[in-house]
Amino acid sequence: MARRTYPRFAAAVFLISLVAPFVSIASPQECNTASRAVDGPQQIKINIVSVEFPTNDTSSDEIRTQLRRDIKKWDFSVDVGAPDTDWVEELNNVVVRNVFANAGYFLAQTTTTPYLIRAEAQERFYAVRIDVESGVLYRLGELRFENVTVFPQGDLRKLVRLTTGDPFDVGKVRGTIESISRLYSTKGYIDMTIEPRMEIDDQKQQIDLTLRLSEEVQYRVGTVEISGLDNEAKNWLASQLAPGGIFDRSALDSFLDEAGRNVTFNRHTNERTVDIVLDSRKTGCVERPGGIWQTPNPRTETLESGDEEEG
């Protein structure tokens, strides 16, 4: 029987590689301040006006439709004079490959070829042709968890977004990992990590998935500073983030839903506590040692970037 194992590193790299460029687009950007008056290089916007397939392409209509939809949503610019490979590689390796991976074609090989239609001063318009060797359609075999002690395994299985026999959808695997991480963060396990391990059975055309958890330590609330809120909202947040209580990261979600609100927190690994600063008076820029950062998506970016500091 032909079986191949994708260990932690290979599996994690594959899953992360499909999403990393999207994350980087939303990553914190430096704020515009008087001390940073130097403009960056001029950017050329890339527009994809047509997506074509070779006459012998065997992709389903559903996959073709999804490709056109995702490519239409894709937004990319390049420096003046930059080669086409700068954006074509990202389009192919992230957007195109992601569609096939989410349809169960885990090892699909894709090639995206650009054809320039029109060039303007600040924009270029292209058609692209997509060639693919889709390979085998893999389905989920067994799903296992390892090193689970904080929650019953049944609670984790409720968060799994695909079942045995479904196409092995990488996006749903990634969503499952994110949901489990959020669950652990409600109990203070903000350092919990998950290592996906995939065992491929070419004969059965299925993939057995093991999610190996490293639960790490539980954090409690240290100090809390809240500014810019009315008394009702301030009192509610204070009740959810009482010093000495278990740090429930989800308690911050409603606060961060409001534009312009910011949260930073400093982790103290020795004491296993988290100091929290919440301020609704700021405008998207958070001052930290080493610079000022702007967060286009405060809910995910400010909170994430704040846990880099340790004391």
C-alpha cells in the first residue's frame, strides 16, 4: 500500500503558504507621520480582465467559476519596472493553487501565464491562462487529536468543518485549526499551537489527518487600563477581565468590533499574566517601543501584534 506521511513541518508550511500573502496584505503598516515624509516607489496596479483555460482543461465548471471569482477579488500592485513574475507567482501559488487545494486536489500543479492587453501610466491590464495537472482528488480519511487535556475531544470535534469522505479541503482544515485556537484562548491558553500531520494513502485516495496540540500554560489577567468608554461598557469589560481571573481573549471581540478602538497586551511568561490596555480614543495607531503602527483590522492585527512583548 502506497502511503506517505507529511510531518509537522511540511504540513504546516503547506497550510500556511496558502494564506501567508493574504495575511501580509493586512499586516500592520507604519503610520504616516511628519517624521516619515519619504514616499515609497510608485506603484502600478495589476488588473486581470480575463481568465482563460486550455482547450484540453478538465477542471469542473465549479472550479472555473471559483477561480474567476477569487482572481477578481485579488488586489495587487507592483513597483514600476518590476517583472511580471513578482505578481504572477503570488497569483498562481496562492490564489489559483488555493482553489484546487480547497476542492481536494491537494497536490495539484498549476501554471499561470500572463498576457498583457493594455498598459497605462499607473495600471496594467492582463489576461491570464491557467494550466493545471490536478492529480488525484483526495478525501478525508481519519481525523485524530493528540495531547488534548484541557477540553473533552468531543468539544474539539464539534469544531471540525469536514467529515470522513469529504474532499480534503485545506481551507476547512485551516478553519478548524483557527476555531480550536479561539476555543483555547477563551480559557487563557493563548500560546496553544497545533501541528497538522497528514498521512496520504494514494491507493485509497484519502488523507488521514492528525492534529497534535501543544496546549502550553494558562494565562490570567494582570493589570487592566480602560479609556474612552462609557461607564456601562467599561464596567462590563472590567467584569470580564478582572485581575487574577482567567484571561478570556474572546471578551475583547465586541470591543474591537468598533472602528478606531485598540487593544495592546503584554505577556509576562514568568508570572503567566497578561497586562491589557484598551483605548477607544485612538485612531488606529498604537505606540510601542520601536515605533508607531497602524492596524487596518484592529480585531486581528493589533491584538496579535501586541503579544510579541515579553517581560
